[in-house]
Amino acid sequence: MSANNTKKKEHSFFQKLFITFFVIIGLLCLICLFVCLVNPFIDPTLFVYTSCLSLLFWPVYIVNIIVFVSLLFLRAGRFVMIPLLALMLSVPCVMKSFGFRFFEEKTEGEFKIMSYNVGNYMDIKKEKTKEEVKDDLVRIINEQNPDVICLIESGYWNDKNAREFSQKIKCDYFYFNEELVGKILFSKYLLEDIQQTSLYNNENKVGIMKLVNAGEKGSFLIEMVHLVSFSISKEEISFVNDAKNYVDGSDVYGKSLLKKLMMGFKKRTADTDFILSHLKDNELPFILCGDFNDTPVSYTYHIIRSTGLHDAFIEKGKGIGETYCGNLPFLRIDYVWHNNKIDNQSFKIIKEKISDHYPIVMTFNLIGDVVK
């Protein structure tokens, strides 16, 4: 009787084959998720390879869950501990990447800010002209009615076209600098210079900083940035997405992709160090927003968060919160950060797919005595 029971518990050949397959995948997931865990503490200027792997956090995490469920179903015994350990190691990464607020915020703050990389008005669906995309942009802004709009990759601006656009979106003030191509700030409130403005314009091309003066409502600093992208081509994305897509020169695509990833991580680290080294050390409410081109499991995210700034999405967002809607999935690379003088009331990602990014919106109040 005992021998018969033992036989019943034995796995068939195909069960053993599937268990072996899932164990191998599980071990690979474990390694990848461990790399994602330690990556925020590794400076890409010293060692960049972990940063490249961290881009795959969500796909690997989802595969690991599939492995966990499959091994449970196959009654794989102690082998289930492999994906379980990977899930446990992933908890810190999930806490930085996933918004646990599953209900819509019913309250909104006194101020509203929008940050949007408009991708030079190139319709991601390739159905509309640039002028039609611009019309959609005006519509989205007017529907959201933000007080401050930060536009990135928005083309060349001069006084004439900036003023015409500001009238369409009902903003009285705007700021751009010809050296910072594609970046412009629109506001319903007065935009004032601060000491850092000339520093950013003359020595760096990553962002704009202004004081938004809302009169009796108060004032706050806003800094909009656009950190360097990977500049990955369609062929290189195909190389990643389809392992069977071997065409002439595909090895060149692979080498080019790796080089771009490495250079991107290193350049963003240097730019982030520059930004953080020039933050104003005072009591003013402060917002840092824009396209950072890095995920929440990156070194860039870690050093920004270590300054005490708050990630508006983690406070009020929900789900994975992807802000990039191109061919690479599950990427949250656009952020609104703020200090303790900002009371975040709501945060949402507007699912309008005209650029390869989604616009992000935060509403907030100023905390304490307003600065007039």
C-alpha cells in the first residue's frame, strides 16, 4: 500500500520535463530580479550592465509569477521556493514601481500641473499630421485646464508661435530659451527668474527652473527637465522584441543597442547629479518634473528619492503607471517629484495616445504659510 502511494506521487516524464523547464526560467528570473534589487545602489558610471537589465523588471516579474503558479500546479515541491524567493526579493522594487490606490481621487488641489513629452508632434499611430497632433494637444490641455504646462520635445519656439499657442490654451505667461530646443513652460501665473535660471541656460541643457508667482495664493518653484534618451531605432526595438527577426546586420543592431543603453545611463547619471547639486536650499515649495528616461528601479530614481523628494505617482497613482506608450512595455519614465511644502492631492496619467508618451497631471496645495 505504501509503495503504491509512492508511485502515485512520482511525476511523469512530461511533468519532470515541464518542471525542469520552469525551474530554469525561474532561476533566470531570480537572477534578473536580484539585479533589479541591487541596481539602484550601483552607479552606472562605474558599472552599467545592471542598469541595462533593470529595464526588464516588469516583464521578468510577470514571467516569474507565471513560473510560480506553474510549479505549484505541477506540484514541484521545494522547487517552488525559487520563484517565491524571487517574489520576496522583488518587494522593494514593486513598492517603488506600483501605485496601490485603486480608486479615483475625488478631491483636487488648488493648483494643477501637467508634464508632457509631445514627441515633436509625431503621431504614434501614423494617422495624423503634425498640425492635427497639435490640435489634439490643445484639446487635451484645455480639457485638463492645468495652471502650469511643461512641454518637452515640442519643437522650435519663438515669441510669435509661443504667444499664439499660449492664447489657445488660455495661459498668460510662457518661458523658453532658444538653446533649450523643445522645452517650454506655460503658466496662468507670473513666471519669475531665480538665481539658477542663468546657470541652467548657460552651463547645461537639461532643464528650466522658474518661480511661479500666484499672488495671494502663494508661490512655488518649478523645474522641468528632459534627461537624455536612449535614441533607440525601430530596427533595434525589433531586435529586442523578436528574437527570430534575424536580418542582415542584426548583430550590428545588438551592439548598437547596448552602446546606446550604456551611454544613456551614464549621461543621465551625470545630468541628475548636476540637477540635484543645484537645488535651492530654502523653504519654498518645489516641484521637479519631466521626462527622466529612467525607471523606478534605476540609480537615477534612487538618488533623486534619497534627497527627500516625493514621487507623486507612488503617493496617488495606481497600477504599473506606464508613461511611455511606444514599443517597449511597462515603462514609467515621466515623473513629478515634490518636496514637503507641496501637498499632493491627486495624480493621473492621461491615456491619450498621440505621442509616444502619455501626459501626466498632478493637483496640489501649498503647505504652511504661502510665499507671496
